[in-house]
Amino acid sequence: MAIPARIRLAGTIAATALCVAAATEASAQDGTIVLNEQLQLGDVFSHQTLNVVDAQDQVTVSTSAQGNSASGAVENGSVTVQSDQQMQGDAVATTDMTLGGDTDGLVTATTQAGGNYLAVSAYDADLTVDAAQSSTGLVSATSELGEDDARLLGGAVINASAISNTVALYGEGASVGGAIDQSSSATVRAYDRIETQYIPAEASVSSQAIINAVAVTSGQTSGQDLRIVQTSTGDFVEAESSANAGNAWDLTGRAHAAANQAVLYNEGGSVVVESSQDNTSFVRAAATTTAYDYGRAEAHARGAANELSVGNNDIYVEIDNSQINSGGVAVTATFSGTNGYDAYVGADAVGNSVTGYACSECEGYLEARNSQTNSGDVSAIASTTVAGSGRAAITGANAVGNSATFHVSRPSH
């Protein structure tokens, strides 16, 4: 007797959209087919303004703007998901905060903007995905805390994330396979900044901007067999973070920008992936941290045009990779302070990057075919200034045109 398959698919469309979805209950031997079609023509905006003085507890703000979104899960069966998402408008999310006086609790601000989003999970099931995503226009996320006399006594976590196309797949005891095709001519921006007087706690300001993103994670005796195509033709993608305080105990500014990114990880089976990434967009990442007095301060920025990571904590990995980049990559990390202890500054830039690994203790086998072509300029600049006295300054700047790393080891080694 066949075990019934259960499939749930939820689609949310922010404005004018067309969605056709079939979510039915069927037997495992027959399988289930889900059809999702979404078209977003208009703009999607989300904006919050916060003006608070002497908050005695936490301050938490969340702002998001999403064009097309669909998610689902399957248990004890098999499902084929055919999804076509098109985002032709702008997606803009903005958070503006003014925090005067003393804020006793943790300040958390999360701002997210996205064009197309698809997420599917499989549990003891077979998942086949045929997904296409295309995006134009602007995708922008901004978080700002701008009050010079703000005293953030409980610390802060400020995030801004902008992604044009996203596919996220997850499996447990599952077979995950199929094809993903992402294309974008969108401009993608993520920016966050804080201006404060005093932060006697940990505070981080992080920005992330990605044009095309694929993330696949599977475990508990799972396997992957995927074909991924990512194309970026927009003007630019940029992530910028600025963390500033008069006196900060532990202050960090981080920025990450990428045109095409695919990250795959599996346990308990084989991983076979064919990946093609092509970028013409300019990639920029900039992180700035300033503090007159500081305990620990960090500024780190990373930019990549094309990036593929494939890992399997089991025996077999097969990678067929093609990467072409003609867009420039510019990364800067800057710290400026007067008196303090430890400063960490890092800038990393790469045109094309691929990493593949398998488990050594499992007598793993890795087969890779790799082709990388980079014609864009790649630069990484780290700048550190301590005007008074400091204990340690640890800095690094790394720029690489093409990077390929293949090894057989555990992920933690």
C-alpha cells in the first residue's frame, strides 16, 4: 500500500500578479505536480519610521518588500514543482530610526527587499524542481539609525538584505533534483548605517546584496542532482555598511555583494551539479567602521561576481562548472579610530570562485570539470587608521581573478 504524499504550497504576490498553483493529495506512486506562475508588474514599497527616546527595553523593527514569493513542502512521497516567477517592478524596503537618549535593551533592525523567492522542502520524499526566475528594475533595502547622541546600552544588530532572485531547497532523507534558471537585469542595493554616541555592548551592522542566489541543503541520507543557470546583466550590485560611534566596546561593519551565488551542501548520498554562471554587472562591497574610543572594532567587505560552493559529507561529488565574468569587482574595508585596543580590517574580492569538497573519512570521491574566464577588473582595498594609541591592528586585502579549490575532507577541516 502506497503511503499518501502530502504537499503544501503557499504563494504570496505583493501587487498585480498571476498565480496558478495545484496543491493536491496523491499517492506516492503517482507523485504530485505543482504548477506555480507569478507575474509582478507594479512596484512594491515598504517603509518604517521610528522615533523613540529613552527606551527601557528592546527595540525591534522589521521591514520587508517582496515581489513574488512561493513556498511549499512534501512528506512521504514525490513532487514535481514547476515554477515561473517574473518580477518587472521595483522592490524597495526602508527603515529609518531615531533613538534619542539611553536605549537599555538590544536594538534589532531587519530590512529585506526581494524580487522573486521560491522555497521548497522535502521530508522522506523525492523533490524535482523546474524553476525559472527573471527580474528587472530596482531591488533596494536600507536601514539607518541616525542620532549622534544615541546611547545603545544593550547593543545593536542592524541588517539590510537585497536579493533579486532566490531559490532555497531543503531535504531530509530526500532526493533533490531538477533545473534552476535565474536571470536578472535588476539593480540591487543594500545599505545600512548607524551614528551613535556610546555602545557598551556588541553591535554589528551588516549588509548583503545578491542578484541571483541558490541555496540547497539536504541531510539524513539525501542526494542532489541539479542543473543551475544564473545570468546577471544589470548595471551593478552593491552592499555598503557604515558603523560609527564615539565610544564602542565591540563594533563591527560587514558588507557582502555578489552577482551570482550558488551554495549546495549534502549528507548521506551523492551530489551531482552542473552549473553555469555569467555576469556583466559591476559588483561593489564597502564596509566602514569608525570609533573615537574602542575595545574591539572590525570592518570586513567581500565581493564576488560568480561563486559556487558544493560540499558533501559523504562519498561522491561531481561538479561541471562554467563561470564567465566581464563585470568589475571593487571591495573596500575601512577603519578609523583614535584610542583603543584591537582593530580587524579585511577586504576580499574575486571574479570567479568555485569550491568543492567530499568527506575524506568516507573514502570520498570528487570529480570536477572547471572552466573560468574573467575579463573584469578585480580590486580589494583595506585602510586602517589609528590616530592615537591601539593594541593590535590585523588587516588583509585579497584580490583574485579566478579561484578554484577542490579537496576531500570534512567541512570542519
